[in-house]
Amino acid sequence: MKNLQALIERIIKLRIAIIVVLTLAMVFSAYQTIKNLSVDNSLSIWFLEDDPSYKAYIEFQEKFGSDEIFIAMLPVENAIDQSEIENLKALQKKIEASPYVKTTFSLANAKYPLYAGGNIVFDDLYNAKRSERGLKSLFSKLPNVSDQLVSKDYKNLFFYIQLNPTPTVEEDRQDIVKNIRLEIEKSYSNYYLSGPPVLNEAYSKGIYKESLIFGVLTILVITVLLLFLLPSKRYLLMALLSVAIPITLLFGLITSLGFALNMISMLIPTILMVYSVSDAVHIINIYHNEGTLQKRVSKIQLLTLSVRKSFTPCFYTTLTTFVGYFALYLSPLPAFKNMGVFTCIGLLLTFILVYVIIIIGISFTTIGFENSKPVLNFKALSQDKFISWLNTFTTTYKTSIIVVFSLLLIFGVYSVFQVKIDTNSRDLLAEGKAKQDLRRIETELGGSNRLQLNISTKDKSLILNKSAIEKLETFQAKLENNPLIFSPVSVVTVKSFLEKRTPILFQSNLSETKLKQTLAEVENKDNTFFKLFSEDLTTASFTLTLREMKTSELEKVLRDIKNDFDTTFTLNEYNLDINGFAVVFAQLNNFILETQFKSFFAAFFVAFLCLLVFIRDLRTTFLVLIPNVLPLAILAILMSLLGIPLDVTTAMITPIMLGIAMDDTIHLVYKYKRSKSIKGRPETRMDNAMRYTGKALFSTTIALVGGFLIIASSATPSVSDFGVLCAVTVAIALITDIIYLPALLKQFDK
């Protein structure tokens, strides 16, 4: 006690120096944040560099071309009018001159094969000399290609821009998207633009915008809540500073180290603000309550008493919350690792600084304990009466409470296995022009993502033989029958077109040599947008179009493709490689499951050890742990009933919520445990603990629910789901702490 008092006296003695240091640190941190704050939504934050799927995807892009492809849909009066094609050709020429563009593709430069003079030659798919009827007839014979160039009603032209596969795409994406838009707007006043570069840029803008909105809303909500929760308006400034200073310092550190915001880390400020205000409310309320009870104690002694009484429960609540977030470090997703580490650093800063700031703040203020009252108050709501009712209720009906809540727990454990693991790529994008354009383009085009299949011979022989071609034709027919796959393009597409126009070309008695010679020439060297063969002709490629879809749907598509390959080709003679972003994105389900398994059980084990050290009694530890698992069980019930899946944002919810659920429990059990020195039954000790800590429990829960409801206001569906689920879980955690936990301890803690 003397050492603690001496430390507090030293902090007060050095308060001016501490204020100067914190002010300078805040100014530097704010400058670093304003100067360097950026948003990174690149694949590298979601997948480890040594992940096989990610490595294969990078190698695919380097070899076959970037997956960073813009898709522009250009509404026109008549897509095959000569003036429209000339206008498109001029735009295409300007964009192809850009250093970051690899190739472009549209009706203005599309080719089709012709058999003439014993050779395959290529001619323009659009020719102004042909009649409209002739053009439409030609397009109908090559539907898998023409459907990607003009809409079925000929009221839209599609224009593709493929970027070079370089690392600078991520850094320069904002400028690239802006320049592409400017060039298109010079030629078309009305257009729709989508594709990975546009969607990624929309993600980034949405993240940056919402992080600012969340920050402002959180400060406003916290200020209003503090006016209700603090016993006097004199505490308001120090409480707000204990929120603002740690966040500012943390973001100064994050930006100084070169890290950027992403869909996960943008939640850090709101989450930390709520945690810091909870600790501040606990400490200030203990100080004020002790000041009201002990009128002859000096300010230094009162501060010492308040710090001593609040330190142990606040330390353990910070520790359990720390464990919940640090468990995210076990996730295979880099974004979760960064989220876990930086939130933990923020929690440590908050825990230390909230005490320092409140000690210094109180040293400057004089509080009239008797006459002070909250600025805002619900006169009709008596917390003391409600707590008295709760104490009577949990004593009278403890057996019934235990039975009902235990049944909920059992049903919740069952519901865990009913929760789906699925990420809908559209739910990661907020409503806005990018999402509207995506819907419109996919309605007309069928999809906006590209997937490439490479089928190769294991012995490195040429794939252009009759047997292999027949298998490729069977395989393409299966792909075309898959409702989730659109417009597969391969050598089969070209062969089918040539057969329609020149039936004699592929007659049954065609020699192997002639077949190889003919098909080897169908690769269009003028445009690399569709890759048909590898250079050594041992590999045939299929380019597929997919719409934005759920990871479960992507998994089904990949399974279907694999099954179609297995039932068509001889597995000891042919290989199948599936390439494209969709393959990497489909892996998210496995990573989410791994995140849940590792993070939750690590958090659960460490939290149990923390409780055991804190309580020092195995029986009571188990009794206390049960109500902290129940909110997660009810969360599983809600997710299964409402059909809310675990996705890239909700994947981190269980370890976080486990840490949060324990916070109120520790405050309550701390007072209950200290009451053991007083003679009395568990009922008496628990009722005393509820009367002492009940108001603080309500206050911190209100603050936490308010913070997560701000996140729930996100325009991004996935982030909104995370906020709603967290808010509901925090509220349920309070209910279990004030009803289920008291009933268990009153019944079994003898």
C-alpha cells in the first residue's frame, strides 16, 4: 500500500512533465497517421506468401497474365454500328498506350479463324462490310466468345483491360482506376465499370471512409454514454483523454511501421475506445464511491485505495481480453495476425495510460462527492431496486435458472455444428456505384471473374491428337452444362466453329498429322486474352467466366471441375491445374475453420488458466467458466437460426467474445471472492458483490454494446453482421453474469 501511494505521489509530482511528453507523442503520432495512413486490400494480407495456393496463383499470373482485369460495359444504340466500333477502337488505342496495360480485348480487335488455302488465318470478327444480319449470324456460330463482347440485345459493348502482372499494381491501383475512368469518360458519358481492380479500390475507399465515420461516431456515443455513466461532469475530460491518447499513440506506431488499414484492422479504434472507456468508468466510479463513504481520507489516500481496489479486476479483464485477441495470432491469415498483435499493443497502452491519465486528472480537480450527480440520468430507472430484485430472483429460482440456461448451453453446443462457414464476396463490398455496376454487368454478361484450367499430358507429349481432342470436347460439354460456369473458351470452341463453317476440315478420316498441324495454328498470336495452348503444345487451356459468389459455391465449382476431369480423362496420362483468384479465394473456408479452431481453443485454455490463478479454486473456476461459454453457445444458436455464416470478419468473433464475456465476470467474482473473509453463505456474498459492482457492470456493457452497434451501422454487410453479433453477445454475457453465474455459485459454491 505504501509503495503504491509513493508511486501515485511521484506521478502527481511529475504530472507536468508527463503531460508534455504525452502531448508531444500525440502530436507526432497524429502527424504520422495523417501523413502515412493508407488502406491495403491486397491478397498478401489474406494469404501467407508460402501458402501453396497463393504461390501457384502468383506463378500463374506471371506466366499467363494478370487477373487484374477491368470489365467495362458501354451502353450503345446499336453495338454493331460502325461508328460505335470506331469509337471503341479509338478508346482501346489510347488505353493500350498506358504502361500498366498488358492487353485489351473487345469487338474492335477480336479475331476469328478461317480455313483458307490449307492454312488457318484470322480475320476481324467485326467487319463493317458485312450486313447486320451477316454479323449476327457469325456471332451465333461463336457464342462463347461473342457473348463476352456484346449483350444479347446488342445494346451493350464489353471492353476488357488486362493489367501487367507487377507488384506495383497494388500500390498504383488508385491512380490506375482513376486514369481508366477518365479515358472512358472522354468517349462514353454513360458506362459501367467492374473487375478486380475496381472492386479492390471500392473496398479500400469504403474501409477508409468507414474508419473515419466509426471514429467520429464512437467519440460522440462515448461522450453521451459518459454523461450517463460518470458520477460527475468533472470526470468527463479525463475519461475522454484516457480514450483518445492510447488510440492516437497506437495509430502513430502502426503507420510509422508501414502498416495499412484493412477490413479487419479498421475496427481497432472503435474496439479500443470502448475498452478504455470501460476501464475508466470502473476506476472513476470506485474512486467516487470510496470518496462518498470515506469523507476524512485525503485525495492521495483515496486514489491509492481506488487503484488498489480496481487494479486486480481491471488487470485480469485486460488479460482475458488480451488473450482473446492474441489468439488471433494463431490464424493462418496475416490480416488476423496483424489485428491480434496491434489490438494487444493497444490494450496494454490503454491499461497503463488510463491509470496515469485518471490519476493526473483527479489531481487537478476538486470533487464534491455528496452533491455531484451524472449530467444525464433516467430518474424513472432505479438500478438499486433492479439489483435487489435480481438478488431475490437468483436466490428464489436458482434451480430453475440453472436448468433453463444449461439446456440453452447444450442446444448451443449442438448449434455450433450447424453454423455454415462461407464468405460471400459481395458482402465484403458496401452498397455504392461499384456494387451497382457489378450487378448490372453480371446480369448482362453472366460473370466478372476469370478462371483458367490447364490440361497437360504427363509424358509431355503433344495434346493435339484425336483421343485427347475427343476428351477435351467431352470435358467442355460438361463445363457448359454447369450453371455456375459461363462461356468456356478453348481450342474446342475454335474447332467447333471451324467445323460449322468448313465441315470437311475435320472429317473422320483426318490424319493425326493434319489434325495437329491444323489445330496448332488456331492460337491467335494477335491477342493473348484467351490462352489456348502452351508454347510446346503439351497443354490445352480453358478460360471460364464466373460471377461473384460465395466460397461454398466456388468450392462446388472447383469440385465439379475436378469430377468432370476425373470422369473424362485417364488420370495417369493427364494433369489438371486450376488457376485464378477464385482458387485462392475458395481456400478462405479452410483458413476460417483453422482460425476458429486454433484461436478459440488457445483463448479458452489460457483464459481458464487466468481464471484459475485469479480464483485459486478449481471448483469455483469451473462454475465461473460455464456462464462465459454460454454467450458463445447462444451466438451459435442465433447464427444457425438466422443463417449468418462464419466469414472473414465473423471468423474472429469467438476468441474476442470469450475475452469480453469474462470482463464483467471477473469484476463480479473479485468482489464475491473478497467477501469470503466476511462470514456468510454464498447467497449473502453474491448479493453484496452484485450491489457493489452491478452498476459498473451495466455501465461497461452499455458502452460495449454502443461501440459494437456503431460497427453494425457499416454499409458493408459482413462488417455489419460482425457488429450486430458482437453487440448481442455482449448483452447476453451481461445476462448470464447477473443471472446464471449467481445462481450457479449460490447453488454449488459451498
